[in-house]
Amino acid sequence: MPAIGMGIVKGATHYGLIHPDPLYEFLLLLQYALPPAVAMSTMVQLFGGGEGECSVIMLATYSCAAVSLTLWCTFFVWLVLS
């Protein structure tokens, strides 16, 4: 998802769809690197099953997010400031 987000945000900036503000671009890019907790929990609540599987996936996702978000934030700051 972060790679797709980079293409979308940089393309939107290139074609003038969004203002080329580095902080705004960073926040848009960060949205693509965050864990998908809200979407997963909403789907589990709507369909009424898979609570155990959802909790395991969320635990793994948030455990990895501590490291991956640090790396992605570093890369995104370099990307928008270069």
C-alpha cells in the first residue's frame, strides 16, 4: 500500500490536484502506511464472525507497525523534502 500511495500522492501533486505542501504530502503518504484496524473491525462487526482471527491479525499488524512506521516515516520525509 505505501508504494501505491507514493504513486497516487506524487501523481496528484504533479498534475496539480493537491497543493505541493511537504507536510500535507507527508500526512497523505502516512495514511497508506498505517495499520488497517478500523476497516477490519468494521467488517468483523458487520458480518458477525472472525473475532478471534481479527484479533490475531491486529496484534501482528500493530506489533510490526512500531518498526515499519518508523522506517516509512523516515523514507516519506526524505521523499517529500527532496
